[in-house]
Amino acid sequence: MGKQARESRLGENEAMAVGRNIRVSPRKLGVVAGLIRGKRVEAALSELTFSKRRIAQDVRKVLQSAIANAENNHQLDVDRLVVAEASVGKGLVMRRFHARARGRGAKILKPFSHLTIVVREREEEKKAPAQPKAKEAKSAPKSKKAEVQSGEQA
């Protein structure tokens, strides 16, 4: 008599990983998430490994977790995975204050973010059989000088 399990929002060829309370603003995290969206996982991992942004390492950890979930929990082929979704959500905001002149205070906001990465297994692309293209023999356009000379000879 427990709660009924809710249906999974993922397809059978998808796996997901969530990084919660990552200490960066959603705007900055969205830039890094946009770098990997739609790419193959190998390319995305190398992009994040060599990125100069500090938060790229946390995004890389979440992506590696999604790949591990795909391999171990969903039995998907790691070599055919692509980053289907990389969405960023707003988390809590720590509020601090900075003492200013004349007894005033200034607000300091320290935002947190949530990151959700969904990887999907690509379907095998069926290559259509290559059909030979018939090339028509076209004569090169003649210049006016060549036309005049050929007209005089005829």
C-alpha cells in the first residue's frame, strides 16, 4: 500500500543525470551547457576538459554520471551516445551583505543552479546506396573572340 511509481519521462534509449546546488549563476552555467548540447559525448567531454571556465569541470562530472547511468542502468552503447538535453535551473540564492559607508549595507547575492543532462543513444544511420550520377558532356562556353575566329574559318 505504498505510493504508485510515476512513469519515467525518459525514453528507453535515454539516460539522465542531475547536478544539484552547483555554486554558479544559472546564466554562467547556461553558457557552458550550450557548448555541449547536441554533441556526441566524446566531443562534449573533450570540450569540457579543455574549457577555461571553472564550472566546466562540474558539468563534466554530471555528463560522466549520465554516461555511466546509460551504460550500467540502461545498457546503452557508450560509443553511440549524444547529449540530447542540457538544461539549467535556478537553485537557492544565499544572501550576504557588504558593509558600506555611513552605516549602510550592500546586498551580495550568491546564486546556486541545477543542471540536468539527458543522453540519448543514436539510431544507426542507414546509408542509401550511392547512385552514380550521369554527367552530361557540356562544351565550355566560348569567348566572343573564339566564336568570331571559328566563324571566319567556316
